[in-house]
Amino acid sequence: MKHNPYRTEKIAFSLLFLATIVVLLPVILIIGIIVQKGWPAISWEFLTAMPEKGMREGGIFPAIVGTLFLVLGTLTFALPLGVMSAIFLVEYAKDNVLTRLVKLAIINLAGVPSVVYGLFGLGIFVMFLKFGASILAGSLTLAIMVLPIIITTTREALESVPQSFREVSLSLGVSKWQTIRYSVLPHALPGILTGIILAVSRAAGETAPILFTVAAFYLPKLPDSIFDQVMALPYHLYVISTQVPNVDPKVRYGTALVLLLIVLSMNFVAIVLRSKFRKKKKW
Amino acid sequence: MKTAVETQDLNLFYGDFQALKNINLRVKENSITALIGPSGCGKSTLLRTFNRMNDLIEGVRIEGRIVIEGENILAGGTDLVTLRKKVGMVFQRPNPFPLSIEENILFAPKIHKTAAKADHERIVEESLKSVLLWDNLKDKLGKNALNLTLEQQQRLCIARLLPVKPEILLMDEPCSALDPIATERIEELMRVLKEHYTILIVTHNMQQAARVSDDTGFMLLGELIEFASTGSIFTNPSDQRTNDYITGRFG
């Protein structure tokens, strides 16, 4: 057969196009199936009532509240720590062995499997520091997990602020910290915000880190203090899907839908913020 | 005339590379002093020693003395914040903050807390009048400064310095991003400003130095080859290398 450049062009195009479409497929299927099968379960009662009859009926209110508490707790620890260390790394740290080591550590921290964080939290916070399985221990564990996200996005946001802003500010007799506070951070804020939201959605969705550190199998009440266990959406979903027999599939899909909505809507907000930020940026 | 800035045996190193060699010069008060020379001759580096902006570069080492108002600003305990309030800087590219015109001018006084809220309006007006922008911009003070023309942006950057009450203005090729007409107007502004400020300008443009400055220093490979009144540098240079440069034989 003669070599025909038009034919190979067509084949290449079709293959590449097909590959791209295949990427779309799982997303559409996952969202489609979960919405289709979970939507009938969603009701005011489902969202605001305690679970009943061994979690086969009733609502998922404590799991939603538990997840919200965990997210809040995670941010309480990870946000100041992550943002402050990122500011130090970008604005103050000299390029030396220690700084490079710290940066390497952050990259590696991002690559640790989440179950390892769970076991680490169990060892350090639950057992060694004797917090027990609690909101405190779970939040700390999740905080360590999302630290690299917050540090990395904050660093990128700070580095994207033009060096000239710092120079001008310093040349006007403004001190280094004031320069960071008034002419760097305000311009980096949207980027930092994006990182925070991504961290939140990660913290809300992970199961393994909370498995041993906070999540309760069945606890139909709201927590009284940060030393209480709570139910959490991802773990609750795991429990009703594998540990409890005869659960109406509707309830499972409904729970999955709620979790998915929380995480996806946060990601959506992050994407919108980021694109707004890019449009506004003129330098 | 009084001396505003004096350098004594100034040497500057980037690591092993010596960027400034034994510089001695005296800048007169309320005059315009131009530093000329080919790219990489160290003129910008010299300018940036006067407000210690070179401190931002890692591995920089400076020897000698720079005396401003009787004090050696290279001495250990020098307060950089005070120094930089006294010695303002205009950069090569106009670089207003992406804020409103008003906010740009009030940026420093707000942080330094040197002005009461009631004075803000007056400061904005005075600063813009000093750079001859007030009539054009008084109705759009809330507009984003990045929407101005480059010339207006550069004027605004000069205006932004004034509320800090500097005595010396360092200008690092302030017109290199501007067209000839805008350049001429900025030069006009410099002549007005020299009534109140001592101006040091680095420029690539020999005609500009000849037009605007009172004294001129010619630099080559980190050395100050010749420093004299602008008239004598351009009509009767004492060094052959200066003569070669101003007649366009190299550079």
C-alpha cells in the first residue's frame, strides 16, 4: 500500500480525539449515576435528621456536621501555619541547604499516601499525646495532610506578585514586613484563597486520615467538645456501603451525592476565583 | 554649593566580580547629576548604592564610604527605612501599583502614618500638581493607575515619592520606556523639581544628559573615568575614552 499522508492524518486525529473523549467518560458516568440514583434520597429530613434503624433510615445530619467541624478544625491549624511558612520561604529565606531541604520536605509531604497520615495521626495525636479519637486528633491529622497544598499554592501566589512591587515599596522607606503586608499579600490573596478552598475540599473528602483518628461508626448526636468523636461523610459512606447489610441503595447514593456536592462546589468556587483573579491581573 | 552626596573610595563586588572600582564623586545640592556610560558599566549599580537597594541582591559586598548629610550610610547601624525616605527612587519601567491614582500617592504616607486622614486630599493634590498631572487627572483620582499612559504613569511614580518628603531623587533611566515627546516633558519636569530636590539620573541617552544635567559622570567597566560639569564633559573632555564615547566611537 502506498503511504498516504491524508489517511495517517485522519487516523492520528481520530485517535487523539477519542482519547480525549474517553477522559470525559468516567466523570460523566460518576456524576450521572450518583445524581440519578441519589437524588430521590435527598430531602430536608435526609439532610437534617439523625440516622435511624442502624443507619438504614433517617438522615445523615451528624455526618454533615462532623465533616464541617473537621474542615474548620483543619483550617484552624493548617491555614496560619501554611501561609506563614510560605511567606517565610518566599520572602525571607535565603537559598541555602536548609531552605532547599524544607522545600523538598514539603514536596515529599504531598506525596505521602493518605493512609500513612491516618496511622501517623493515630500514633502521635491519638495515642502519644492522648487526645483519643477526637475532632482535635482528626483535624491535626488532616491539617498535616493539606499543609503542602496550602504552602505550595501560597508560594505560587506570592511568587506571582512582581518583584517591582517589593522594590518600589522598599524604596519608599517601607519596612520589609510592611512591604509584605501592604504590597505583596493583597495581590496574592486570591491565589492563597484558591489554595485554601482546594485544601478544604481535600480535607472534606478523605477517608483514610480520619479512619483511626476521629470518625465514629455510629454516633447519632452532635459533639460537645473537640475531644469528642464525630461521624464524617466519607467514612459514613464507607460504613453504610460495606459494613451494614440491607441499606437501601438510595441512601448510599444520596450520601455520596451530598459528599460530592460539597467537594465539587468548593472546587468550583476555587476555579471561579482563580479565573477572576487572572482577568483582573494586568501587570 | 553644598554637597548632597559624596562617595569615598567606593568599591562594590558581586561575589568575585568587582562592579564598582574606587568611585569618588561629589553631588551638589539642588542640581541634576547624570551618570552615563555603556551597558554594564556599573552606573545603575552606583545609583542603587545611594539608597542601599543593592542590599536586596545576595552576595553583594560594598567597601568605602557614602556620605549623605554628614553620615556614612554604609555604616553598620544605618536605618534603611530613614535612608530610603530621604533618598527616593524612580525606576526604569513606570511601576505604579495596580491601585487607583489616589491610593498610589497615599501608599507611603498611609503606611508611615505621617498624614492625618483630613490631609489626604491635600497631599494628593499637591503631589499631582508638583508633577503637572493635577489638571488632567483631578476628576479621575479613583481610576486604576495602570490605565494611564506610560508618561503619566512615570509622572505618577515621581508624585508617589513626594509625600515621603525625600531630599534626593534617584532616577534609573526614567525615560527609556517613553517616546521622545514624553521624554522631553519629563526632562522639563526634572528642571522644575531640581528647585527642591537633588536629582541623580542614570541614562543611556547622551543627549538627555547634555540637555538636562549640571554635572556628568562618565563610567566604563566599573570605573568613574571622568566627573565634571556637563558643559566641559561634552565640549572638552579630558580623557580620551570619554571623548570616544560621547563622539559615538563606541557604546
